[in-house]
Amino acid sequence: MRLKGKIALLTGAGSGIGRTTAELFAREGATVIVNDIDEAKGLETAQSIQASGGSAMFLHADVTDPGSVRMMVENAIQAYGRIDILFNNAGISGVGAIHEIEPEAWDRVVQVNLRGVFLPSKYVLPYMMERKSGNIINMSSCIAEIGLARRASYSATKGAVLALTKSMQVDYAKYNIRVNAILPGTIMTPFVEQYLQSSYDDPEAAIAAIKTRQLSGHLGKPEDVANGVLFLASDESSFMMGSPLYMDGGVVFG
Ligand code: NAD
């Protein structure tokens, strides 16, 4: 078990990559704190982990709201005394070229995808600094490295998360805290299904086009990304600091 005895907080873990990662962490011996803004989905994840013999609790919070995030972190600390691993995973999609995006829609993507990394980190870091130990994994995307049509707000936030990861690593290395980023390609989750349905007249043709851009020839599964996050969360990656881990089926280099 690679995370035996670890306490891990995962944001946006009620669905998709976050949920699959929470389940994997629990199987690897971690106690997982499942966060989501969607109470029903978050509770379901925690309960399904408990039903399979894992250790989990659900804590509701909106990662864009400082009061809500602070309370989540305080409740987690009260329950377990520490947080060893923070996976800043919660995120939303954003579609459109700059001239098509309303300012409010731009702000919401920035709030969830960037502020949603800043706030959980801000409130968890003091506890990690005090213990001189911690591991933070930030959810970026391969879109941080490549240009894709009509993804202006989304790519801006994921590029920013990668830059923030490097900056955080420099600030917190002296506290024995590692900070790395994971950069998935297109992974079939509710997030991607919704994006494809709302953005394309023919979602099947869009999926076929995405596949041709990937050296793998097929889309990823949440498990593919979860395995990468597990590697970053474990001591096996102990020499990785401030680094991007691509989990994209070869889209960046294709
Ligand atoms: P998903 O929609 O299945 O899961 C995202 C979860 O985040 C949902 O349960 C949602 O309720 C939660 N969430 C949204 N806003 C929140 C908020 N304000 N506070 C707390 N929770 C909130 O999506 P997914 O595909 O699993 O995506 C997870 C992360 O992976 C996102 O950051 C996404 O940008 C990133 N990502 C996904 C892909 C992909 O192809 N699926 C590729 C690269 C990066």
C-alpha cells in the first residue's frame, strides 16, 4: 500500500477524475477527505469508499469561497489532526474565443480553476509548514502547453495553475513540501461529455477528431490520471518538485 496511514484531501472528488482518485487513494491505504460543491455526489463517493472497506469522510465546500474552504480545512484538521496530501482537482470547463466570452463567464472559470487552487492551498499550507511535511498536486491540463480552438478562459487558467505550481514549489521546498502538477489530455468524464454536447453539433465527430490528435489513438480514462496522481502523492516521486506530469496519450508531443 503506497499511501498507508496518509490523510488526503481531494477537491471536486464527487465525480470523474477526483472520484476515481479518491477510490484509488483509499485502496492504497489513505484516509480520504472527499470535497465537492455537490453534496449528493460527494456523499456518494465517500459512502462507496466506506462500503468497500476504505476510510473516507465527505466535507462540503465551494473552493471559490474563503469561509467555506477555511471551515472545511479546520473540520478536516479537527477530525484527523493533519493533512498529508492535497489534490486540488475541482474545475469547470470554459468554451469560447475571447470575443465570444461574457466577462461573468470568464470570471467564473478563473474563480473555480485558479482561485480554487489558491484557497485550499492557502488554508492547508500552514498545517503542512508546521509539520515540515506535505504533498500538493494541482490539476492543470495538457491545454496549458498546446493551443486549442475556443478554449481561451480554460487554457488561461490551466496554464496559470502550472506556473503557480512552480512558484509554490519554490516557496515551500524549505518546509519539505512537494508541489507538482498533473496535465491530462482528454479523459472521458461527465465534464467532457457535457463540454462535447454543448459545444458541437456532432459530438461523435468531435471525439473522432480528438482521437486523431492523440498518439494513443484513444481517449483516456479517469483511472489513467488517478494512477499519475497516486505516483505524485507517493514517495516514489520524491525527486519530483514543481514538475508537470503529462497523462495525455501523447497529445502534447504529437
Ligand atoms: P467532473 O465534472 O467529472 O468533476 C469535477 C468535480 O468538481 C465535480 O464533482 C464538481 O461538482 C466539482 N466542482 C466544481 N466546482 C466546484 C467548486 N466550486 N467547489 C468544489 N467542487 C467543485 O470533471 P473531471 O473531468 O473529473 O475534471 C476534474 C479536473 O480535471 C478539472 O479541474 C478539469 O479541468 C481537469 N481536467 C479534466 C480533463 C478531462 O478531459 N476530463 C482534462 C484535463 C484536466
